Amino acid sequence: MDRTDVAACWEANAETWTRHARAGYDLYRDALNTPVFLANLPPVAGLKGLDIGCGEGSNTRKLAERGARMTAVDIAPTFIRHAREVEAKAPLGIIYLEGDGTALPFAGESFDFATAFMSLMDMPRQDHALAEARRVLKPGGFLQFSILHPCFAPPYRKVLREADGSIRAIEVGRYFDGIDGEIETWRFGAAPAEVKASAEPFRVPRFHRTLSDWVATIVAAGLTIEHMAEPRVDAETARSVPYLADTHVAPLFLHIRARKGATA
């Protein structure tokens, strides 16, 4: 699967994805993944930032609200249209552009930092994406990104439950399979049944790599890892919000921050 195929998949997903995410159905993002990502983000007020794979712009706006001067790119025109519509109604100074994370349309050393919220694992050439992120960063700048956890969310993942519905374990498989564009179909699990039934499932291309593959690719791109996180809910939240309880057993997401050398 190449860039054109990936773009077609995300453009087909974008309208429903935007509507459902803005309705609050992306509960993993809103209640866990993004809050932890932002809690671990260095101060960005006054910095020039790039959000790679911005989708409909929700997380980009959170960065701008922290005082960053944001530019954002996404491969799907419909996502960019929705993001620009919100920017027009409530301006934060964000520039949204159609763009490919593996071939960024910016000059070198243009940004103080870059982010990629759950986008890199859906790109066909992650080595190019990381190299491009480094290229557009100023010396000393950082890239912080989140992905599905390579170890605990590989191509096969199943939640195992006890008779009372509580989660016993997470079963995983196909960790070492090199996946290049295998299509997964799914819906936001927190959406009401009638909402799920009224829309086609998302078709999401996966490009799974092992944890060691990710580390090797980051190093090869010339970046130095300085922070990692595995978001999870605590026991009380697992009981009160059962939808998120699997992350109390094993992480679903992995966050990495990597920095470009100050003299690069």
C-alpha cells in the first residue's frame, strides 16, 4: 500500500470520524491518551510547532491554547476542511495544510517542535516520516508522538474477561509480523449502538513495527529518545469507566519524545 492508497482510506473515513470524534465517542483519546500526552509535553508557549497528521484539528487546538504558534498537516482534505471551519469560527492562529507526513512541504529547521498524535503508525514509510520530522526541526527541537503500543496492540489483540465481566488479561499475537497496509475495520466502541449501526466502519491501514524497529528507526533518523510513557487508568477509573479498564491491565498506547541535537 502506497501513499495514494493511504490517503484514499483516510479521506473515506474523515467525514464520519470527525462527526463521531466531536460527539465524544473517541473516549480513549479524550479521557486518557491526549491528557497524558499533554501532561508530559514540555512548555510550548511562544514556540512554533507542527502537528503531523492532525485529523480534524482537535489536538492541534489544544496545543495552540497552550500558546504555541501552530501549523498542522493532514493527508485527507476533508479533515483539513473541518479543521479550517473550526479555526474560522474560533481563531487560534492555526494554519492547516494538506500534506504528507513522509514528505513535509516545509523548509528545513522551520519548527521548534513537532507532534504526531496517533498518526505515525498509519504511515507507509515511518522512516521517512521520522527523517522528515527531524529535517524540519530546528537544532534542539523535539518530536513527541503517540502510537498504538507495538507490544500490547499488535495486529492481533483480544481482551479476556472473567465471568463477571472484569478483565483478566490482554491476549496478543502476530507481534513479529511485518504489516504493511493491512486494513483494519472498526468503529468507536463508545458510540451508541444505533450510531454504530448507521455508519460504515472505518477502514484503517496499519503499518505495524516491533518496539525495537521503532527505536532503531528513531535512532537512524538522528533523534535521541528522552521520554517514554505508557498511559493507563488507575483502579478507581477502571471501575467507574469500564470502557477504559483494559488500560489498567496493559497499555494500549505508547508515547515517545525524541530530540534533535542542538548542534545538528
